[in-house]
Amino acid sequence: MFFEIDPNSQVPLYMQLTQQIKQTVVSGQAIIGQTLPSVRSLASDLGVNMHTVNKAYNLLVDEGVLSKNQQGYSIYLNKVQLEAPIYQIELKEQLRTLMIDGFVHGVTQAEFTQWANDISQELKQTPKER
């Protein structure tokens, strides 16, 4: 797995990392049970503080994407947790906020639908296919 952090981005480093880990799962680059690099190792490779990687990993554990055991962190995907009504409500609220912003700026429902289709296809591709 290869992760890249943009220190100049407005997005916090730990959020960049959480999204990239999720992306590897969606694209099939990471499989359930696969162990991630240690916190110390990944922090060193990315040139970031260990607490940044630790925060990202622990958020993904809380979200049900990773599990933590004596060997470290691995891809888990707790389907029960991810399908919980509270999780779905949170996702809908995030989507609602995006759509409000889009509608205020003149984005049509057809454009949202097209964007969703395009992004869905892109997310399922591995970096080699892009």
C-alpha cells in the first residue's frame, strides 16, 4: 500500500490518511485481514508525527474499517457497524450538506447524479487503471 500526504492541503493530515486507506479498500488494493504498516513505520515513511497516523488508525477502528490486535492494525470492515442506522443517518446528513451547498451555487440534480456515477467508477479503479 502506498499513501501520499499533501502538507499544503486544507484537509488535515490524519483525514487525508483515513480517506486514502478507505480508498484502498474500495478499489480492492487492500483486502480484509491485510495488516497495515505500523504507526511508527508509516509515520516515518510519510514524514509526519506518529500521533497523526495513530489518530487516523484509531478513527478507522472506531468507524469499523480497521481492527487492532497484538500484530497491529488490519483491514476489518465491521459490516454490522457500517450498516447501523446511526452511521447511515450521519452519511445522509453529510450528503445533505453537500447538496445544499451545490444547489445554492446552481448545481442541478442531474449534475449531482452524474458526478456520483463518475466518482463511483473512479473509486473502484486501482491507481494503475486511472
